[in-house]
Amino acid sequence: MKNIYESLDEVTIKDTLEGDNMYTCSHCGKKVRAEKRACFKKLPRILSFNTMRYTFNMVTMMKEKVNTHFSFPLRLDMTPYTEDFLMGKSDRKEGNFPSLFSYCKSL
């Protein structure tokens, strides 16, 4: 992943529950096909991200540090990751940015 948007895209990808992984309906108890995904119902005033910059090497069975460039924009459009947008209740318009700004500190 090259940037925060690619990371958010991966975290919020839709997962279809089918076959052995079907969802059990709480009303009728039947196994039904369903979709699930992570998203934001409401954006918090302060949103903090922790980037996991490690991968697991299956050959060496060791964790390895990722040293490639990872970019953070100064303005972060969180609209595509909200429940309203994903359910079609919100449009993505020019300038439709929540008041989120990035602050990056190198340790």
C-alpha cells in the first residue's frame, strides 16, 4: 500500500458471507447470504491512525519491516468510508470534506 486511501480501501472492502460462512438470521435462525464491511457511522472529532509497517514472511516465518514511502494527504476525504456514502444516502461532492487535517510526527 502506498497511501492512507489504499489502506482505508482495504479495511472497508465488502466481504460476502456465503457457503459455509453464511450469516445466521437472528429472527428465523436460517443461514442466509449476507454482506459485511467496516465503515464509519459517524466520524469522530479526532481520528488517529496507526500504520502497521510490517509484513510476515511465510518463508522465513519472521516479521519484516516495510521501508517503502507511505503518503498522508494534508486533507483527508473520509466521505467514501462512511455508512451514509456506502448505503447511497450521501453524495461525494467537490469540497465535501469533513474538518480533518493530518499531523504526522516522525519518532
